[in-house]
Amino acid sequence: MKKNFDEFKEFIKGKKVAVVGIGVSNIPLINFLVELKANVTAFDMKSENELGEVAEEFKKKNVKLELGENYLEALTNFEVVFKTPSMRIDCEALQRVAKEGAYITSEMEEFVRYCKGKVFAVTGSDGKTTTTTIISELLKAEGYNTWVGGNIGTPLFANIEEIKDDHKVVLELSSFQLMTMDLPVEVAVVTNITPNHLDMHKDMEEYVEAKKNIFKYQDENGLLIINDENDITKALDKEAKGKVERFSSKKVNNEDAYYDNGSLYVHGKEVCKKDDIIIKGMHNVENFLAAFLAVESDVKIETMKSVAESFGGVEHRCEFVRELHGVKYYNDSIASSPTRTVAGLRAFDEPVILLAGGYDKKIPFAPLAEEGYKYIKALILFGLTKNKIEEAFKKVEEDKNIKIPTYVVNSLEEAVEKAKEISKEGDKVTLSPACASFDMFKNFAIRGQVFKDLVNKLN
């Protein structure tokens, strides 16, 4: 039984509250806490000039600001502290204020504690954004009021009183958000677990333990969905208190959702054909299988099929943009490293025309050339790294005695025009840069949006 939010309103009123981090998720949190009549101090490393209008608005609302390089020194004598997700609970500042008796929490923890709607929570090293989005699209298509939050969507705690019992809530949760989570969710999905974020976690064991918090506090009514092809996730059932369901893209026997002979199945019922799914790759087959299991008790098979055959992907992740003269264009701007680009290339059934290049992170492009050449029909290079990438492919061409048509251009606009010029009906064109965007664009999202705009203007 979820707690009544009136309890929190009574608890927080008049309390001396610290919010660490004035970022996207905490700005609405700070405003909400002010509405609830808390005495709020906001902490951030940025200066008042860097915060600009945000700082001005907070000062008008009597929010005290602790800013600058040594901002955490002032984190003392608070009754409640909302930490930012990336802040370790064992850091010196939080340890100090905890010893003083402060209640330490986060926006996401309080949201889960008081949320009335059914919560579907997704974590994993890869695929969690796509799986989260697919689950939300399935629920929306079935007609439910659906909220999306956590690592994606909008911060939800400020909307807590708008979310009703019959609403559905889909959360993407990172290991950072889960490290201190000790609350149950109705449906927990773990897409896979591989080494990741070891710059933040002490070791792989701590990373895995953080991920486990997504299901460890469920009771017998909870549902845990796990990837039966991943060595770590397949063993999670040993610690689950509720029902466990498995998905696999390689096995059929004893699987709750599986891929077999060109089709996706849930508990023996065919949902759709793999070739009818817009977003390509076996990793996306697995994302769909996980999502189907998550919503099976709420969504009809017909709805699952319809969404699978119409969902174009999460923006900037092998996202289908448009088809023109029989040529399909995809935006994979999120791919800012050679290995991520190779993973994207493997999603396609045949070699593609690849647009690559960008900011030089001083990483080698040999892996892109050595592992990616067989998936590439033609190569269009731009950005600061265009010559480095070309050199890597020249070496592979010499070693393998092959030839990949390569075009070096000066801008993304020229790259799109060249792709249109050389492509033929049936071809696929993908922007999967293997580089960061900073030589030309502020971030990968802006790069991807510019690419989409250029493609949509083609005629």
C-alpha cells in the first residue's frame, strides 16, 4: 500500500531542506518544495552568473543559494537533504549531515514512495531507454494515462498529486538512482548487466548490487523480468521474492517471451514478425520481448503488434527518419564512439551508407574499420576526424584487399547531399558518427536534429 502524500506535506512543511544540485530534475523539485512551505537552500557548483535566470527566480521565492567550488562546505544543520543522483551516499558532506540527524533522500525515492499509479521500472547497462519508451508507447496505445520519468522524460515528483490509481508510470532508473532505493515497484525489468560506470562505482560488485535494488524490495505480488541471455541477469531469480519471467532471443524452451523462426512470442502466442519491426537489430528484438512481458497483463496482443510495427525508435538511437525514393534514412547520433557505431551497424540486415566523423576524443578508429567494414556499403566522412577515420579504413582495405567507396566532405549538410546522390532504391543511410559532436554541435541531440531536418528537406 502506497503512502498518502498528505503525510509528506505535513512532514516537509516548515522544515529546513537542502537540495543538492540545481539541474533539470531538481529545479521543479525546488519549486515544489517551496509550494509545500519548506525552507529551501539550493546547492550547486555553478556560479550565480552561470545559473542566470534560474538563480534570480529562486531568490524571488526566498530560496537560499549556496554556490561555487566549495558549495558543499555549507551542507550542515539541515533536517532534510535531497541529493542529486550522481552524489555518492558515502561522500564526506552527506556523511557529515547524516551524523547530525538529517533525513537524506532523493526526488526519485520520494516519488516511488508516494506514487499511486502502477510503476514499471527499467534498468540495465544497455537498452533501458528504448525498453522504457516501448513500454510507455504500449500503455499509451492501450489507452492508459501514462507518465514517463526517471532518467528520461520529465521529473515527476512535482506532479505526484496529479497521478491517479488507474494511471501507469514508467521509470528508467540508473545505477546511481538505485544505489539508495529501498522501495518496491510493481514491475521491474533488467535488460542486461555488463561493466559500466566503474568510474562512479567502487567495483563491478557494487554496480550489480545497485541494479538489484530495482527488485529486492518487491513482495510476492511483484514481477521481475530478466534477460536469460546475460550471465548476470539470468541468475537474479535466486534473490527475487515475487514472480520472475524470462526473455531470450536465442532460446525457446522455458522462456516466457522468445524469438523463434522470424517471429516474437509471449507465452506461446505470436505477437509480430521480426521483419515488420521498424527499429532493427536483435538487441531491439530483446527490448520488445522485455516490454511485452512487462505489460502483458495490461495490454492486448493486437496493441503490442501495432506498436511494434509503428514505433520508430527513441530519438537519436537508430531512429528511423524517413523513406525517400526507396532509400531509408536513420539517425544514430547517440553513437559517439567506434564501438557504439559498430553496434548500430550490426542492427541492419545489409551493408549501409555510413555518415561518420566529428570531434576528436583522441580514441583510435581501428575498431570501427576492422569490425565495421563488412556492414558498410559506402562511407561519407566529415568533421575534425574525417581524415583519421579515412586512414583507418585505408589500412583495412589494404589488409583485406577490399574497396569501400569513401567520400570526404566538409559539413553534415554536404554529407546528406552526397548520401542522396550515391544511394539507390533499397539502400539505407545512417548517421552514426563514432565521435562526439563538439567540433560542430553543442551535443549529439542537436547534431541528430540537424540531420533529421536536412533529411526531411530532401526532395
